[in-house]
Amino acid sequence: MDELRISTDPADVDLDVVHGYLSRHSYWSPGIPRPVVARALANSLCFSALRGRRQVGFARVVTDKATFAWLADVFVLPEARGQGVSKVLMAAVLAHAELQSLRRFLLATADAHGLYGRYGFTSLARPERYMERYRPDAYLDPGAGA
């Protein structure tokens, strides 16, 4: 088996793999259009977990690289799970030079609290201060994928 490598080179992102996973297998973005994924990747710091040239995991960070970051779209393909890929991916994200000294680094998860807790993530200290504008049907808008 090829050694695991983490890359932030946009050329190493396999859009077919990322879109396929997010649109068909994730609970957070089912049905997301490919053009929306492509635009999100183009405007984020992306981390590809690779075995040889094959993408087996992914994470992206939306950030200003100075004060704030949002960790999103983290996944490991089923055939690569249980091999430490998520741990190597998270270590690479948190070690990235442009993500040091951030005041706030957020994420949302339904089922990976144990993983993220190992890296210092906790529940919101003051959840009453946070608000969201949630539009679950945003991708159904014909103009959303343009």
C-alpha cells in the first residue's frame, strides 16, 4: 500500500471524489451541485489525503488566515477508514503555517466529537452569542450552481 501523503496543492484535489462523497454520502450536503463544490474548493484552503495519486480523504478550511477559520467537509473514504487517515489529516490542518495563532477555529459535527476533541475542539463556550442563517434548500435554487 502506498504511504499516506497530505497535500494542499489545489492540483491534487480530485473533484470527482470530493463531489461524489459530499453529494452522495455526506449527511451535511446531500445533492450539492458540482459547480458549488468547485467554487467552494477554489475559495478555501484544501487538504487532500492521498495514497499514491488516489484521494482517500479530504478537509477544507475557510479562513482569513489571520483571526478565524471554519473546518468543513472532512471525510475519509470507507475503504481507508480505521487506518489513521483522519488523525494525519487533522494534524496537517492544525500544523499548517497559515492557520497558526487564529483566535477562533470552528467546526460542526454530528458524530466525530471524539476525533476533534483530541485536537482541542470543545463545545461552544458561549453558544448564546452564535446565530446562523440556515437555508437547507439553497442548492435547489437554479442559480445556486452557476
